[in-house]
Amino acid sequence: MLNTESSSPAAEAAMPVPRKKMKGVKKAAIITGLSLLGIVLIVATMIAFLFGGEIATIATINRINDTDLFTMEYKGNYGFEAFLEQGASSDADVVSFISQQLLKGLPLEFELPELGCSTFLAVTPDNDYIFGRNFDNRYTPVLILTTHPQGGYASISVVNLSFIGYNKDFMPIGLIDRFLTLAAPFAPLDGVNEKGVSIGVLQLDTAPTKQDSGKTHITTTTAIRLILDKAATVDEALELLQQYDMQSSAGASYHFQITDAYGKSVIVEYVDNEFTIIESAYVTNFIIAPGPWYNQGSGQDRFEILAQKLAETNGVLTEQQGMELLSAVLQNKDYPTQWSAVYNNTKKTLQFCLRGDYSTVYEFSLK
């Protein structure tokens, strides 16, 4: 007798799944979910271990009023002591250190563009010493950076974000886009520390500085970080700089104006690789050290404006007048002024205007 029982696919699909099999499916799903959760926790733990301080740092980034001006407070150790032990003979060496120590291998490029600037020291009617600075350059987003290094001095500094890879179309807004800002402590262009030492760098039209006396090498922007982190006076800043061989950044040459809360102001130049100190309350973009290189460079017109105004007032300016003086030397052509900063060395504050908008003054403080 033939067996006439048969089952179609539809019938099989309609058949109930045995209870034991259902329990097995649920159990497998739970195990899979727990496994995925475990993997997520492991990854999260690894990220926290590798980037704990870094994530806390980029979480502090704030974009001001939908502009391209940002603030950030560095949380943790950016490894500057380790950097000083090995030094850097070029921007590429700085990049290598940052990539390995802070970015955990993420790629980074430094590109310090040509820049023309004006700086000065004045005293207010209340006897506060103020340091004024115009940064003249092609377009850049800007970062106001606060640092609190262990064993060093807290500071506020200003970073040209285009130097570390940002531009109009790429700014530190999204989480992933923020990671390059971890390089910011190694790229300040001006600033003031908690002891009232302020500094700004200005470009010159001479051969790049390449000292080679056997000392540890240091670059232009890392020299600024050195002074902000470790100098309590101008004299201490000069002693620190002379402990290193300067290797200027981006194939250019520079000089620094350094001032302090006691009213001392010097210009540091590396004329023909020789460390040179000139006492002056203002400077632009030409060599002021006596000798065959004197007056080489540009900015003589801005220099005369600074000299005339400070002479008229005997070097006494309110902070508002200091900002007005910066507006008088504002640049609008090839290298328009990107920011104007008035640092109060006495109060450790910063008044800041973006791209010639002197009607909007942003205020920052270390206190």
C-alpha cells in the first residue's frame, strides 16, 4: 500500500517550532547580544585607555557664535617634557612626535604659512602692562587654547588652525574632525602665561635659522610653548632659549617679542644664526639688530605708526587704546589681519578681535 502522506513547503512553514528549539534561538540571540556588548565595552575601554585625556580635551571645544573662532582647554599631559628631551630639527620631527605620542599614529601635517605681524608693549593708566599683537596672514580658522601643564605654568595662547590642517571646509566641529586639535599645544603663535610672560612671533625676510652648536634642537612654535610653560620673566625666557639650538619652521626666519608683568620687553633675533637680544617696545617684520642686516624685511610703515603713537602717549595706553593702535596697523591686502590681541600681563587676560571686527571684542582670562 502506497503511503499517501506528504508535506508541502507552505505546510512546513506553518508548522509550529518546537518549544525547545524556540528556547535555543532565544538563548543564542542573548549570547550573541552579550558578545557584541562585550566587544563594544572592550573597544570603549581601549579607546578610553588610549585617548582618555585626549577625548576629555576635545570635548571642551566650543565654537563661538557660529564663527570660525574656537576655544579649547587641554585636559591632561601633552608630553612637552618628553619632547624637550629629544628635541626637533624640523617641523617633520614635531609632527612625528605628536603623531606617536598624542594622536596614536593618526597622520598630521604642519604647514606654517607666510605671515606679517605687528607687536608692542604699553602700560595702562592703572600700571598694567599690556602686549598688543596683530597676526597678518591668509585665511585661517582660529583656536584660543588654555593649557595647565603639570609642573609648568598655565597659559592662554592663540593657534592658527590652518597650520595643523584646518580650513574653511574642514573645521573642528564633528567628533572625528576634532582630533587634530590635539596638536595645538605645539603650534601657538602668541600667548600669555600665569606669570605674566607674553610672546609673539613675527616673520623675517632672511635665511632660515639653523643653529648647530651641539645643543638640543627646537623649532619656532615649540620655542613659544617652552616660554609659556616655563618662563616667569623675560630674563628666564632668554635663559631658556639659549639652552637650545633654534631650527626655524617652514623654511623661513623669525623674531620674537617677549614681555612680562614687570614691564620688560625684548626682541629676540637669530641674525646669521647668532642669538641677539634688542630691548624694544615694538617691532614688525624687519631686522632691528644693528649691523649689515638692519632694516632688511618689511613693515617699516607699521613700525613708524607704532613708534609715533607710543611716543605721543609716553607708552601709556588703555586696553581699548591698545586695540585702536592695532586697528591703525591693520592689514587688508595680501596678508590681511586674522586677529588682533591685547594681552594684559598683569591680570593675565586676553581681549581678542577677529579679522578687523573691532566692534566685537571677545574676552578670556586665566583666573
